[in-house]
Amino acid sequence: MTLPEVVLGVMFVGLIAYGLFGGADFGAGVWDLLAGGTRRGAAQRTLIEHSLGPVWEANHVWLIFVLVVLWTAFPTGFAALASTLYIPLTLAAFGMIARGAAFAFRKSVTGLGMRRFLGASFAVSSLVTPYFLGAIVGGVASGRVPPGIAAGDVVDSWVNPTSALGGALAILVCAYLAAVFLCGDARREGTDELAEQFRVRALVTAAVVGAGALGGFFVLQTDAPLLYAGLVGRGLPVIALSVLAGLASIGLLAVRRYVLARLTSALAVVTVLVGWAVAQYPYLLPPTLTISEAAAGRATLVAMLVALLLGSLLLVPALIYLYVLFQRSTATAQHPDVPAAAAESGAPRP
């Protein structure tokens, strides 16, 4: 493995982390949108706010990480992406800003009308932002982002069948991850009724994702033949693993094993991303710009690796502690003498 591939691999780990944690973050906003009216959806929105509150800002650290590494270590690829896909990138950035502001301010205002407005802004932004991100991936994967400054069509690069497929699947996958994660959160908080509601949503969404992914192969066959050839070629074992992980997730959800379902659903999403990378290898921007051609000089790549290693010693333990800390039940935090097993089982608490 070459030095540029090592750096890109580290960056790809950050992309996977953002796909999982940021994806579940966006998906929770989708379920916020579909929760229903003010009264009917109050319990679901309360659970969503409790689950997102401590981590929603931390999730975007992974996106910043990916952009910084791409900009520093692969400046040619970054320049092409930023100049050709600036419209969906800008729209995604606006969506993140509007989403974050609405989520933060919704809990501070008291007027019903303003709370509804901010809630709608949060939910709609959670829907459109992953679409734009998926459309960007589709534009790259279908070979519509050539190297050079604004060398590609600024509209066709992200308004095309593969980008539409990528955007739609991004929304569905985010919703699926969020539903699976919220099942466990609801059970941990002792609200089995909510856990059951999100379990049904996770099962339905899993079926829709599977059908969409299967139909997507026909789209790729005609609109992105090089990507299709890679997926059914060297990427096929990884895609097969993704299918098996998805089926395992459905089975685990059916028997209400939510913790294990989180792991298998995450594996299903991770292997899809890895399958895309394997199918596209050795290109950063297919079909012309390879990873080695897009990479910066050796001194820059070595400095980047050293900086990433040192930074990870501080960042990774802090993020792990954050996620573990806020996976505790609020009831357990209020009653520390209650055994963790009782909190997980939903047993009565003093």
C-alpha cells in the first residue's frame, strides 16, 4: 500500500464515522418530521432531542476531518470537487447551519408558533441535507467530476440518475440507522412503546432500502457502467457481506435484540461504503484521476499522518467517552443505586 493510499484510508475511516454517526443524526430529524402533530409526536420528539442533544455537534467533527484531509493531502481532487460541485456543497452547508440553529433554538423559545417553525426547519433540513451529500457521492462515483477547476458541468454533475439514486438512498439509510439506534435508546429509557414504534419503522425502512439498492443496480448499469462493473466485480464480496448484515439486522430487530441490531446495521452501511471505494479503486475521481496523481508531496503526506496520529490520541478517547457517557439512562443517572441491568430491562425503579 502506497503512502497516498494510507492517508486516503485514514480519511475514509472518518467518512465512515460520519456516515454512521452523522447519518443517524440526520435520520433522527427525518423521524422528527414524520412524528405527527404537536401532541401525537411529543414523546417521539422528546426521545429524539434527548438522543441527539449531547452528540449532534460532535458528529460533524468527522465531516470537518474529511474535508481538511482531502484539502491538504489531495489538493487536486479537492479543487475539482469544490469547483464543480459547489452548488450541492453550498446547499448542504446551508442545510447543516439551518438544522443546527433550529435544533438549538427550538428548545429555548416558548411560543408554539415559533417552536413549530423551528421544528419544521430542523426536520426539513435533516431531509434535504443528506440528499445533497448523496448526490455529491453519486456525481463523483459516476465520473462526472473531472480534474481541473470547474472542469465539469456544475448542474449535470449532481442532477443525474446516479446522484438522484445516491441522494434517495442516503435519506433512507439515515432514517434506517436512526430508527435502529432509537429502538435501543427508547428501551434504555424504559419507554417500550416507543421502542416498538421505532422497531416497526426500522423494519419497514430496511425493506425499502433493500428494494432501492436492488433497483439501483439497474440505474448504475446504464448511467455509471464503470462503477457498476466494479461493484459486480471486485466489490461483489463486500456487497454480499452488506446484504448478509442487513438480513441479520432484520432478524435481530424481529426478536428485539436492539444492541446487536445496532452492530449489524452499522456493518451493513459500512460495507456499502467500502464496496463503493473498492469498486472505484484506484481512482479518486474516476475515470481519469488516480489516488497517486491527486496526492500532495511526500513531505505533506508524512506531516499529515503524524498530525493525524497525534490528534487521534486526544480526539478518539474523548469521543468514545462522550458516546459512552450519554448512552446511560437518565433514570439511572438520577438513581445511581439502581443496577444497570435493571435500567436496560426497563424494570421498575425506586
